[in-house]
Amino acid sequence: MYDPRNRLANDVSEQLKRHFGKLVYRTVIPRNVRLAEAPSYGTPAMYYDKSSTGAKAYLALAGEIINSKNKSATQ
């Protein structure tokens, strides 16, 4: 999970982008209280609170992964 207020997170993110370039997905999973709470209740974030910012970000990442696989398969 990414917290833009954390300097280390920003530095690592920039280094990953420089080193891996286009291989780094654009979707960012933000730090989110609802994501952190879900394991305590023994449930996935999507069942715990599918409308949370973190759950939506994971859905966006899944979509980005699927789209990138589909693009590479058709090229």
C-alpha cells in the first residue's frame, strides 16, 4: 500500500519507475483503514467494504493486469 505523505514510499516508487519503466502498473493501492480492518474480521476487502477506496483500487489493478495481458496476447 502506498502513502504519498511518506517520503520513503515516494522515493521507492520513483526508483521502481526508473528501473522498470513501463513494466510498473499505474494503479496505486492507497493506505486505507478499511483494507487494514478486513483481515481482523477474517474477510477479503471486497466482502468487508467493496466501496472503500482500497477495494476499488484493487479492482482497478485487476482490470489493468487483465488489459495488459490481453494487449500482449493480441500483439
